[in-house]
Amino acid sequence: MKTDNVLEYDTEEIVAADKNCLWHHLKPHKLFEMQEQMVIVEGKGLMVTDIRGNEYLDVTSGGVWSVMVGYGRDSIAEAVCAQMKKMPYFAGAYGTIPAIKFAQKLLEKLPRHDKVYFSNSGSEANEKAFKLVRQASRISPERKGKYKIMYRDRDYHGCTFGAMSSTGQAQRKEDYGPFLDGFVEFPHCCCYRCPYDKTYGECNIECARKVEDIMLEEGPETIGGLIVEPITAGGGILKPVPEYFPILQEICKKYDVWLIIDEVVCGFGRTGKFWGHEHFDVDPDIITMAKGLASSYEALSATVVKQKIYDLFLCDPSDPETRLNYFRDISTYGGCTAPMTAALESTRIIEDEDLVENSRVVGEYLLEKLKGLEHFDSVGDVRGQGLFAGIEFVTDKVTKEPVTEAQMAALMANLLAQGVIAGRTNSSFHGLNNVMNFAPCLIITKEQVDTVVSAVSAAIEKTFK
Ligand SMILES: Cc1ncc(COP(=O)(O)O)c(C=O)c1O
């Protein structure tokens, strides 16, 4: 039957069509035959409702930590609607009002940076950074041959081939190689599972210092960029110690390697400061971002660089030698105006409602409450920063043996049964997908945190009784 509303639906028909037509992200499809998948139809604040009318308290900000201002923000929808009626799209080779205004806003938030390049996803924002490194290694006499990118074990940078080549998560990469040449891995910085079996205080921050050794082995004259997350997200919520970034920065400066910080998850208040890297004494050359930019009401990402990088790509169109030295890259949807409009309004909300401060204050409360679960034998480590926290589950606190996949799955199901949607490390590492994570919308209250922590406590008791 033809209706006026293209989204009008019949519940059973939609549930069947979900099973028959949709290829869900990061899901083993055998699950479809065993259980009905949740179809989310509505959201308000932190609450989401599925097609059967069940309500859940979502502490994942939409599954992948990106709906910063919560669901149901009419003002974002209205701003986007007005802009779409006026001018929905024009290619990024030109300016549009939303693109210019949001670029201005970003640079206000990043006073040491100078130029903003828009695209559509975190993966793409990172690809742009890698392309800048590669092109600079060809066109700049000072950077000749510096084409390699270093990346860290346990970090994630996306699903495209460059992004996967720079990702330190074995299960995300398995079966998809060969990857790109010129990507070099270095060890992670997780103190709980120190790659050097050392203890903080007596370790000389080996995890950071080792980067120089690896660089020297590779040949620093071949290294152009080094990418890291400020706080590793999908890799298990890993915050480096304070000394870490200054050491990394010094090594990068010494060998003229561009430090690229991936703020895709940590940006826009997630960790209790506007940017994740603000927790550390560090000044990146390139910053990439996505997810929280427009609170995922629209798809938007950006690659932000310092003037010195932009200047390398200035060229004289009349000089046959250098006329192609500009950044020859395009992203069709980088010209959509709705994403920047949504981003402007989402950022206004973050500022006007002081949500970064809420992230700091309620984040401290969340961490304190989660640490109250450390008495459980299965809770190995609780860590986090701002509204971003994780619990690592183990079968033995001394050996730190991770819980099994079946135990982890049961734990998540027991939590969901109480109406709480949390996240977890998912198909990232062999044997180490044992971290439950919490990244609620920045509007969460202390009362909602209490509800979440009680539910987690009950789920632990039920799973490991
Ligand atoms: C730190 C980080 N960088 C990049 C990406 C890739 O972003 P996208 O999925 O938008 O391509 C992700 C996605 O989860 C991420 O966590």
C-alpha cells in the first residue's frame, strides 16, 4: 500500500526485512538465525526504544561513542532542515557558509592549527593525513623519502586499506591483507599488560622510548608520520602515563616526523576536556576527527593541519615543474552542507550546556563507582578518563588470564537484560576481547551512572557466580 510517510512500517515485516536484507556491521551472521536483532526506532536523551517497545539506557552513545549531545535534539534537526532547503550541497572545491563557519569554529578550538579539510568518516580523515605524508615525501626537498607511517599496537584507525594498515588490532586485519607498504608498528602503552613486563615508576617509560629504537632500525630518513590515539578507544581504553606523550613528541621532533593524533573518539568532550590530547603536554602536527563532530546526526570528519604543512602544498600553476604539487584529493560528500550545520549546532549545545565539564565531573564519578566493583574476582582492572571508562575482566587477578569469549558474551547479555546497553572490545584481539566499555552521551547524570553501575554489578554476580 502506498503511504505518504516513506518510513511507516509494520513491525513483523520490518523485523523480517532486517533479517533478509541488511548486512549488519561487525556481527557474526549465524546470530540472525538464533536470535532476533534489535531494531532501534527512537531515542530521547540517553534512552533508546526498540521496535518491540523495549527501552534501554544506552551508555555507548549510539554503539560507537559518537552521539555526544544525546538523542532527540530538535534544534539540530531544525538547523539541518533549514540549510537543506537553502543549499544542500556544493563540492568542497568551493566554499559554503556551514563549511566556512564550522572550520572557523574548529580552529577556535585548536588555536595552534590553521587549515581544515572535510570528509565523511574517521577512516577517510586518517587517509588524508597519510596522503599528505606521502605526497610531502615526493614534493618537499626537506622531506624527500620520508613516506613511512608508524602506528601503535592496539590502536584502531579505520576500515579502509591505509587505515587498516595503520591499525594495531590483529583480528580486525586478519584475512584482509596484503596491506600497504610503509607502515611500521610499535608497542602499546597499556600499563596493566606492560609489553616490557615492567611497573610504572620503575620502567623509564620504555613503551615510548622504544619508538626511537624502532625508528632508527627502520631509518628515520624514511619515516614521515606517526599516528596515535590520545587514549586508545576500541583497543581497551588505554590512557598513557603523563611522561608518554612528551617523549613521543621529542622523538618525532628530533627526526622531523609529523605527529598525527587521531581524535576520532576522544574529541568533543568525551574525556572531560574538549580534545583528548589536551590531557598531555603535546602539540600534534595533524589532528584527525569524526564521530562526535556532528554528534552523528550527520556524517562528518576532518583533518586539521598546521600552516607549515599547508604551505608545502602551495604551488605555482604556471610552473611546469611544481604545478601538480597541490593536494590532489577530493571527497564528494565533503561538500554536503548538512553535516557542518549539524556540527555547528551540536558544538553550540556542548558549549552552552557546559557538557565538557559534565563529562569531567560525572566522568570522575563514573570511574569512582566502577572502581567500587574491583572487589569482584573477575574484575582485573578499571580505567578511564572523563565519560570514557572500561573494565577488564579476568579469570584470575594474579595471572590476569582473560575471561573467555563465552563468559564475556554472557556478561553483556546479562547486562542488556537489565535494560543497559554497554560496549565491549569486539573482534579486535586474539584472546583479549575482555574489556567492557562505557561512553555515554555527555548529558548523563550521576543518578543514571548509579543505575548503570548497579546493573553491571548484578550482571557480574549473575555471570561469575
Ligand atoms: C580512533 C578511531 N579512529 C578512526 C576510526 C574510524 O572511523 P570511521 O568508522 O568513521 O571510519 C574509529 C572508528 O571507530 C576510531 O575508533
